[in-house]
Amino acid sequence: MATINKPSRRHAGKAPGPARWALCLLSGCLCLGAQAAALQKQLDSGLTANAEYHAAQGPDAVLLLHGFLATHHFPTIQRLADELKDNGFAVLAPTLTLGINDRRTSLPCSALHLHTMEETLHEIRWWVDWLADQGYENLYIVGHSAGSLQALAYSLDDPNPAVRRLVLTSLVALEPLPGAKPTGASPAQARAWLAEGNDRIAEYDVSFCQGSFAAPPGVYLSYHAWDRDRVVRALADTPIPAAVIIGSNDQRFTGPAWLNTLQQAAPALRVLPNSNHFFDGMGEFALLDALLEELHSAPLRPEPAP
Amino acid sequence: MNRQEVHRVRHALSSRSYLLILLLAIVLAFGLVASNLYERVQDVKEVTRAETRKAAEDELARAVQTVITDAREMAADLARWGEVHQQLSSPQYYSYWREQRLVSARLYPGYVAGVELYGVDGHALAPVIGSALPNRKGEQGRYVQRLNDRLYLVTFAPVSADQGDTRTLGYVGMLLEFVPATLLLGHFTALDSATLTTKPGPDARLPIDRLPSLLQYQAQTNPAASKMEAVVSRSLVEFGVILGVLLILVYLGISRLMITPLQAMARRVEQLRASAYGPVIGTEQLVSSRLVELNSLSDVLQQYHRELATTSQDLDKTHQELWTLAHSDALTGAHNRRAFDNDWHALLETAQGRRLDVAFLLFDCDYFKAINDTYGHSTGDRLVQSLARVLQQALRKGDKLYRLGGDEFAAVLVNADQAQAQTVAERCQEHIAQQPFLDIGIKEPVSVSVGIAVSDGTHSAALVQLPRQADLAMYSAKRNRHHKIVHYDPGMDRETGSLVSSRAVAAAVAAAQGDGGIEMHYQPIVSATTGQVKHYEALVRVRDAEGLLLPGEVFPIVDQRSLHIPFDLSIVRSIQADIEAHHLPRGAGISINLSAHTLMKPQLVGELEGLVPLLRRHPVIIEVTETDLITQMQYVTNNITALRRHGILIALDDFGSGYSSIRYLASMPVDIVKFDIDMIRDLESEPSRRSIVENAARMVREAGYELIAEGIETEGQRTLATDMGATHLQGYLFGRPCRVPRPATVAHAG
């Protein structure tokens, strides 16, 4: 998951590394390529949200959800969007606002996080509904990393009936990195503050935000609730067929035990060899192939119950 | 050296001077070129400095604009930042966010001194503390804040709701410290960034267009110009050093190769010129040089000088011969008049300012004219040669003898006083007396009169007078029958002075011109046997308003002015007048003195014809001196003979005072001989002299002449003269000269 955590600044205090530069350039190019499909909508929360939208003549549309604190300009999302568009899918890749109006950049861990998991799921719902309102009959939600988690979470609470399948790539749980020593405020402390009605900002351990996730205790706890167990349960509870695609080398956020857990929890699990969390390099093609296979193998819209 | 040569020499310089002037001119030219070049470099440097200054201004203007743009863009970026939107929408955590996301996160460069968010109402979301940003945004979107001598650029940017919504959510305020921002964002090559500072001033909020004027800085020193100046300066110094070394080498080289040999040659030539009368130089070179041309020139000069020296020696020899001839007397071999003049002037110059005792001796042969006439010019020449030889032998060793003319010689004795001069003069006379002049045919003794003038000379002015003084002394010696060596004494000047007395001159000239004044006095001449007056000698006096002038005062003027003839004729006319006036007793003879000049006058007989009628009453005797008669005998003889034919007797006056040659007397057309007073005195002296006089008187008488003894003043003398055979006597014993003699004493001549 990308860590671009501030506005693009020409005079940033620390220069980015070569890999990150390449990533930014690629992101920029994709961004420019998606300009024609830029979409901005005011959500029911009053916030303005940005998205990339490629309409299609067919009935199939894919909602692409980016990773934790990222945007739809994230390269993995952009590659998927392009591939899906080229394969005749309508594609909608929104940038979740995370409580920030007209958010266009990734949020750093140190940014103030005032948007809860529930509010994010509400935005996903809004976008799913909007996409369904565009007339597409078959909706697919493809998530990447935390986006997969949020797609999964969305599916648990009255998802749009047009959603046919979930493709969860690099699915993660929002808990500290495996093996990392906790440095932020503890969940117990957060719960205590929350119980006291204290909305103070504290820095917590959330995913890759190691002791730096600045948020009130309520916000933190909304994300913290989605640990591995909750994910495993969600996989079992989701009403929508869900396929999990994960790289064999994806050990960045969840560790080797997570792969084992998924193999047991997710019946439709694809482990792409030699692929990392972002499916870089040759993993990109494997991901696209696997994704298309999953989408094409999706069951038709079930007949409504008589 | 003529004027042109002097001018040329005066304006000539040595070759070394010309070389130095040339080298100096080169140095001066280099100095001018170097100065001009350095000045041009300075001009270029100045132009470059001005351009650099202008470029610095432009750079600063661009940098200012860059900073302003940067601030605007940063503010705009910030205004677009979602988290800003978040804070404006939900500012409850603004302080935390500002601290964590704006301050601690170091999102902005160091020159960003502050960032604040302002609500739509312009108030800061949180109180601004310790920053130049205001708590409330004003109307100005951008301005300059000077605070504590620092400049800050304050930029506000509105925060819009989103791209499609122009609603203003609030503002972002950004504070840039201007100088650091300018230094970081600007690109300075002409402006010296180290000198960019804020001009001091009071804290104030100022419009943004004042920014450039609020800064102070210095332009960079243009490194190219500085380097060019350094290169040019170093090049000039190096070239100057090289040029200096070259000039020194050129100077030394030319000095060694040309100037030094030339100077040596010039010195050698000068030595040769100075030693032109010395020995002929050898065959060695004048100088030795490394230049073939100089060696050739040296050889040519050497050869030329040898030839010149040989010619010079020949000329010297010829000149010496000519000089000897020019300064020697051809007849005697003694030094001639020119030599005398040269030596005399040289002596005068030598005596300038020095004490020098000089004796001037002037020699003149006595009766040389008579000897010459008697024995002929050939004998006279041999006499002169003998005198010259004898006199030269008698002089001191080293003294020169000069023949001034005829029989006159001179000798100049240096470092000789009167006694030494007297000794030399006496030795000369002795040598002459011992000289056997009979060898050259002269039977009579030969003597010389010597005039001596001695200078105690303290200066040359005294020396100048010596020739004249010696001449006066010699003249005196000539007149002196006994002392033939006479020293000059100032009294001679007084005598000479009388010659030029205006009174005597006026009287003598008037008398000669017949204007009167002549007054004849008559002294009786008595018969030795009877005592009766036979004649009166007419003795001339000249009377003027002041009285009588005696012959001694008058005759020098007559001699000097050659008034002999008119003066004598005036005397004759005066005597005629006296006779006609019966001043003389009837029958008394008259003895008249005439000079040789008058006796030589061709028309003399006609002039004296007036005396002929008087001869019947007064026998006339013409007296002529022994000297005049002897020296001019050839010319006066005819006149005397003619006068004698008219019955006029001729008396030889002053016999014995001069040459007194008996042989002369025999050939003289005279009737009477008058013995000089000295001969009468000799009668009273030693026997030998008396005998000579007596024998002379006897011979005169035996020859048939009447004999008059002059100067008889005593009875003794009268007796001696009578005994001697004198026929007539004259002297104070018988009467002094008087204007009108007494008639009683007159005896008729016949």
C-alpha cells in the first residue's frame, strides 16, 4: 500500500526514493489518462468525492476499491481499471473521502483521521447504488488490500442486489503488522477514552500506521474492530460470492499465518505465485488473468425468489 | 674653434646619453602602452561592474518574483489540500493538526516562517502566537511585513469548497521570511548572495511592490573581469620585467660592443691629439673591439694619425725655421724687433701680479752715422755685427740681445737690480773698448751710450714704462760727454714734461711762425790778443706774457715738432731787426746758430740773402754744431760753400763735445773752430788731457782756422786758452748774453 501522505510539494523535506518516483510517475500518467473519466460527486454526507468512471455498453460494471488511506490513482487500481475497461466492463474507481472534502491525495498516517469505518462503508454503499443507478445489471466489487476488507464489510450489511461477486485481492485485516511492537495508544486506552467521552486525538497502531494513526478513540476503534477473526467471520458470513486472490509473496501486512488462515477461510482462494502485495512485475498479468477469470465465472444474477 | 663648432659641441651628447635616451624612450613608450592598456582594462572592468550591477538587479527582481510566485503557489497548494478542507470543516482538532501536520511534519522549506488557517470570517482558527501572521486576515491578499529588521512576505489564499464549488471555506495564510526564500529560490551569479540583507527600518506593513527597495546587496565582483585584470597586470609586469632585462642586456651589449670602444677610441684620439708634438705613435691599435667596423675605423684613425703626426713634425720644423728667421736679425743674428715685442709682451704677462725685478738696457753706438759715412755702409754693417757679438758675449748667460734698429740694441735683464744692470753695462763697454775694431778698418775708438731703466716692479704697469725710461736715459747718455751709462731718474720725466708744457709749445710755435716772441740776446766774443769784442753770439730767447723761455725749454719742442727751419729763419729775421734797430754796435760781427736742417734747406741761400747787405757793417758767422755738420755733411756742404762765397764765415761749434775727428775737420768747409767748454776745463785738469787739448788747438791753428775758446769764466782759463793758441775768447769773464750789448767794447773785425 502506498504511503504518499501529504500534498505534492516541490520542496518536501525528504526526497522520495527511485521506486517511489517511478510509482508517482506511473500514477500521474494513469491519472492523466483517466482525466476524461473523472467524476466528482457530492455525497449525501455533504462531502465532495472524486472517482474515475468508465461507462460501458454492457451490463457488467466493476467497482474498484483502493487500499488503506490511498486513492483511486493507486497503480494497482489503475492497472485493474484499465484492464477491466478494455475487457468491456464499466469501471468505477472512487477515492473514499475519509472525511475530507474533495480528497485527491493519499492520507498519511499522521493526518487527522475523523472518518469511521462505518462512514466509509456508507460511502461504498453510495457508490454501489450510484453505479446500479447507471443501469448496470451485474455489479462486481473488486477491492485491493483494505479495499477488499471494506468490500467484504459492505457485503455483510444489505448489499445492493446487483452485486454479483466480490473479488478480494490482497485481503488484509486492520491490525498492527505482524511482529511489530505496539507503540501507539492501546485499544483499551481508546475504549476507556471513548467511555469517558474523551475525543482526544491519539496515535494508534493501525495496519502500516505503526503508532502514527492520529484519530479520536471512536474512529480508531471502528477500524481496529476489523482484525483477522472478524475478517474470517466475514468471509464466512458474506452473502455474495467472494473470491480471494493473494500473492504467494504477500507477507507485508499480514504475515505467513494469514495465508494459511485464508486458505481455510476462503473456499475460492487464488494464490498467485511470485506475486507480492501489489502484484508488481509479472504478478500484474497473473492478477489480471485471475481477476478476469473470477469475473467471467461469476454466477448470473440469481433469480429473484418467487 | 669657431662659433659653429662651439654650437655643435655645446649641443652634442655622448653616444651613451643617446642610448640611454633611446632606452628611456622605450621604457616610456612601454609605460604609456601599459598605462593605456591598464586604463582600458579598468574601463572594461567598470563596464562589467555596471553590467554586473544591472544583472544583479535583474536577478534580484527575478528572485523576488519567484519568491512571490512560490508563495502564491504554496498557498494555493495548501488551499487545495484536503486536510485544510478538513480543518476548516472540522476545526476542533486544528491546534493538534497544525502542530502535527504543519509544524512538526516540516512540510515546507525552512524559509516558511508560518502557516495559519483562517475561517471564512477572516479570523485565525487558533490564536497566532510568535508569528508575523496576523490573527485576522485583512483586505490585502499579499503584503510585506518588516519586523525586527526582517522582511516577511505574507500571502493569503482562499480555500474553495471544491473544484466545482466556489464557496469559500476559509483562507490559508503563509509567512515567508523573504531573504532566505530569495537566497534559496533565486539564481544568483551577478548578485553576491552573501551580501543580501534587509535594509534596516521600522516595523511596518508595506506593499509588495516595495520589496526590491527594502533589500540591500552588493554585486559580485566579476571574476572574468578580475581575472582579466589580474592576467593583464601580471602580463604587464612580466613583460615589463622581460623588457627591463632586455633593455639592460641591450645597454650592456651596446656599451660593451660599441660605446666603450668608441669612448676608448675618443680618449685615445684625444691623447694623440694632446701629444701631437710628441713622438709618433706606434703600430698598436687604438682600441680592440669585437666589431670589425670599429677595428677598421681604429686602424684608419691610427694610420691617419701617424701621417698627421709626420706632417705635423715637418710643419713644426718648418715653422721653427720660419720662426727663427722671423725673430732673428739677418745682419747680426741677434733677436730682432719682432722677437723683442713678443718677449716683452710675454714678460709683461708673466709679471702680472708678481714682483719681478727687470732691468732694461738700451745700447746705441756713438757717432755711428759718422762712422758709417766715413767708412762706408759695409764697414758700418760689420761694426754693427761686431757690436752685436760683443754685447751678447758681455751679457749674462741666458740674457737676450735685441737689435731694435740701426745701431740700437736692447737687453732685458730679469731678476737684476740697478747695481747688476750697471755691472752688465760696464762689462759691455769694457768688452767694446777691448774690441779691435781696427780689424774692420775703424781707427777711431768705438763707444756705446747705455740707458738703463730698472723696475722694482710690483706690477706690469711699471714694466711698461721701462723702454721709454731707458730711452730717456740713453738720450741723456748721448748728450753726456763723460758718463755714457746713465740710469733713468724721474727728473728726466720732468724734462720731458717741459717739452710738452703748453706754455713752451705755444711760445715756440708762435716764434717759429713769425708771430713774435723771439728775443735775441748777444754774448760778446773778444780777441784773445786785444781783448776787444770781435763778435757777438746771438743766443735766442722766447718771450711770452709770463717771461723769457730759455733754449733748453724751447729747442726740445723745435726738435720734436721739426720746427728747425722756420724757427731758424725767425731768428735770422729777428737779428736783422735788431741790426736795423742798431741794437748791435756798428762793426761788431754776429754769430748765428743754425741747425743742420736749416743748412740742408735747398733755398737756404736765397732765404739768407737779406743778410748780405748787413755784411758791410756786421760780419756774419754761421755756427753749426760739430754733430750736425758731421752727420749731414754731404747735404750741408753745398749751402755752406755758397754762404762762404757770399762772405759769410762758418764756425764749427762745440768742437770736442762730439766725435771731434781731426780728420773730419780737415774736410769741413769751416773758417772758425769753437772749442767746447769741457775742452777748456780739460786745460785745468790732468796734464795728459791738457796736452791733448793743447795739441788739438795747435793743429787747428796750424790748419789755418781761427780758434774760439768757450766758457772762459776766470782769468786762469783766459790765460790757458790764450796760451793754448785761442784767437778769440767767450765766456762770462767777458760778458753775459744781453739784449743790447755795450758799444764800448766792440772792436771792428777788420
